[in-house]
Amino acid sequence: MNKIKVIFRCLLIASTSAIFSCTSGVKDIDGNIYKTVKIDSQTWFLENLNVSRFRNGDLIPEVKSAEEWVKSGNERKPAWCYIDNNSGNGKKFGKLYNWYAVTDPRLLAPEGSHVATDVEWAKMINYLGGGISAALKIRMTALSEKSSDQNGFSGSPGGCRNHFGGFYGLDSFGYWWSATGNTSVASWMYVLNYVKCDINSFNNYNIYGASVRCLQDQ
């Protein structure tokens, strides 16, 4: 049985290495450097955004309390927080942003990049085989003991902040905004389920706090 597991692991790593290829990094306005990976024709960041300022230098408010988080969302004001308000989580998972920070005209993404759209997420997931196949490849490096500079997507389970301001899903789910809206109060995000090993799109309230993954501009 152990030999079978080892063979499967080696085949999975080999097949994933053929799909992914690492490229140089991108620096944000705070000086954070994000490694990147090329998946088909798209060049994705290997890490979630961890920036506290828009591209023009304006600060994005950090909002800790549940009441203030809901208030910011209801007033359609940008906000960010760490999962569980623990700054130590930022090193591994980056920051959680509401959708108003994601789509603010001052631009959240570093120069030369943009927040992934719903179409770009879907293209990447379909290229990786969709469903369980895509989830395995997206999450593989996050489960590995190796660092995130290896080939892969590093889709770590950083959880989210819901529309009541509560935290949910740390170490079980990864939540990422797309830059694509749906209604005046809700937009599309992608959720990676580590328990069921699947990834799907959902329409969630713009008040939600979720991770953000960017692509380099083409």
C-alpha cells in the first residue's frame, strides 16, 4: 500500500510540473514580493495579496471588529483584516479584503498586474481539469512540506470573513474573490474545499472578506 501511495504521489508531481512553470516575482507598493507561476497562457501570483495600500499609496483601512466590518460593507467602503485578526496568519495566508477594496478605482493589484476575473479563474480551473483534478493541482503545494517556490499554485486554506463579520473556514477552505460582480450586493468568488477536494464558484455578499489572487497583465 505504501508503494502505491509513493507511486501516485510521484505521478501527481510529475504531471503537475508539466503544467506549471515558475517565473520571476512582482513587488507591491508595500515591498512584498510575490512569486509567480505560468499556467497555460496565464501568469498567476503564487501567493495571496498582503498589501495594505492601494497602488496610489492611499491606505486601506484595517477593520477588526465584526460591527465595523459590517458597517464598512454596508457603506461600500474598502476594508481588510487578517483571518481571526491574527497578524501571524498574514505571513501564510495574506490579508482578507472586502469586494469594495478589490474593485476600488485606486487599484489593489501591484503595477503590471490585476485581480483575477471570473473568466480567468474559470479558464485556469478548466485547463487543470476542473473539479477534483483542478483542486488537487491548485492545493498540492499548500499541503506539501516544501516551500511555495516549487511548481504549483499554493492554494492555501485561509478561510474567510462572512457578512456578519465572523471568521470561518481556516485550514479547511480557501476563498478568493474574482473581480467580477453579479448584483449590487453580491459578486463571484472561488472556494477551494480541502475536505472534499473540490473547487467551485459561488455568489457571495460583497461584505465578505476573502483572499485575493492576481495575474500579471498580458
